[in-house]
Amino acid sequence: MEKDKKRISIAVDMDGVLADTETHFIRYYEKETGEKIDPDSMKGIPENEAFPDKTAVQRFVRMPGFFRTLPLIPGGVDAIRTLMEDFDVYIVSAAMEFPLSLFEKKEWLEEYFPFISWQHIVFCGDKRIIRTDYLIDDHLKNLDHFQGVSIMFTASHNIHYSHHQRLNNWEEIVQYFKKLC
Amino acid sequence: MEKDKKRISIAVDMDGVLADTETHFIRYYEKETGEKIDPDSMKGIPENEAFPDKTAVQRFVRMPGFFRTLPLIPGGVDAIRTLMEDFDVYIVSAAMEFPLSLFEKKEWLEEYFPFISWQHIVFCGDKRIIRTDYLIDDHLKNLDHFQGVSIMFTASHNIHYSHHQRLNNWEEIVQYFKKLC
């Protein structure tokens, strides 16, 4: 059975799923403007529009160092290690929009997820050409066009959508996949 | 019909298909050792083993600048532009093995293929998770596990294999796909 289980593949998004972009945006914004944004005020609002200065997010993601210094989403490292025992796990990030992020994202993964081989990392643009059985992602633009089973990882910006299976944290994700074993 | 044709997707490898790695290896080798390798002597031999110093290729691909300065395979730019009129074309490169190459490959594509959007570029490790209808590649390790239609682009190292549809140059590839329109 071990071999069959291994064949189930899971694509895991980075930003908002493994890396805590929301907290990072808030920190960058406070550092730049002195204004501390309440995370609760961001609920149900696209990230770009969640800050008084609507150009801030697009500016931050183009700053050298932004992606290299992202904090972790709690539980992600242990959960990926656990999932890898039974599934083929791929990290799939739409990194191509920001060329500077490519190397930073690779270094970030090497720091926090050194147990993931380069064979299992994908930096792409449009995720609809990814052929895995599952996709864990926080963005509709990725989940809506995925041809396997989509799992929406809860983020402030996606709380009002319900047309994908929602899981709220890495503990729930591990529980969900344990049932498939 | 236009819409249906657009749905056919083609993944195109970079090294050995769009970028002339073979010529580049020969030039690097001559620059380093003074020895000029005859391209004919490389036929049927894996790239790693085609040079007297068997460590050369693995050393060259780790040198800053190697991927940024690759020459073009003749006809590739015009062929990709032509294919994009009727198909969804994705550039899919196993760039993840050499993190330094990520930024260089992105810059190289921006120089020679500025008409390809970031949404259509994929840097990955294992290509078996790519979901396109076709894959044009020179390496068996990619073609053998692809689940769509595989097309082997002729390179010195692959001339003795015949279990994939072989096309020898970009002119033949354009002719092949024109028949699908």
C-alpha cells in the first residue's frame, strides 16, 4: 500500500500558506508609515486594498529582501514533514511575476524546508498547468482553474468565499490528509 | 475553432531546445583548456561524458553567467512566435537544480523572448507534474515520464534513442504543429 499512497501528489503554495505574507505586509507598512494596521481590519479585503496606501503591497513585493525575510505560518514545517511521509509533496509558487523573488524564495525554502529536494519545487506563473492530485492555496485565481482537488487555506482576503474545501490551518490539513491514508 | 485550438498547450524546454548548451559547453571548454572539441565527437554521448575532463559540464553550469550568455538554437524565436498564434506555449525549464540559474534564465528569456508573459514560464525540478498536451524536450528523463505527447528535439546526446517522436529542428516542429491546426 505504501507505494500507492506515495502516488497521491499535493501541490503546496508558498505565500499565505507556508509564508506569512499578511504579517510581513503589516510590519513593512508600520516601518514605512508608522501606522499599525489591525489584522482584523483586513478580513474579506484583497491584500492590495487592505492598506490605506493602496500601492504599498505592490511596492513591498518588489523590494529586495521581502521574500527572503518572510516569517513562517505556524505549523507548516512540521506538517509538510508529516505529509511527505505518505504523499508526494511539491512546493508550487507563482514566483515568476517578481524575478527578484526567485532566488530569495529558493533560499528561504533551503533555510526552513531543507528536507524538500529541488525536484519538488516549482516556480511558475499560471498554476493551471500543474498536474498534482491536490492543491493547497489561498488564492482563488489559482484554486478556480485547478483540475485536481482544491483546498483553500484560510487567509484574511479569502474568508467570504466558500466554493472550495476550506481548511483553516496546518493542523486541519494534516488531519484531512491522514484520513486518506 | 480558434478557441479550441488555443486550448492545446505545449511545454517547451530551454536548454538544448531554445538555448544552445552544446555550443556553449564547447566554447567554455576551449576557453578553459585551449582544447577545441569537435561537435561530431559528442554524438551519442551524455553531455557530462562528452568532454575529456568529465567534471567540466557540471562545473560550467554552476558558473555565474553561464545561463545568461547562452546562444540561441537557430529558428527558435520565430518558431515560438508562430506557435503562439495557435497554441498555448509554456517555457518549462528544470532550473531548480542550479539556484543561480533562476534569475539568469529569466533575464535570458526577457532578452530573446520578451513576447512570452511571466504567466507562461515555469522553472521546476521534476517535469512529471507538468500538465500540458505536448512536451518538446531533448532529455529522456523529462520525456519518459511525461503524460501527454512527447517530442524529442534532436541533440547530440539523444541521437540513439527512438521511443519518442523525433523532430530535428524548429522548422520541423512548426510543420508538425501546423498540421494540427
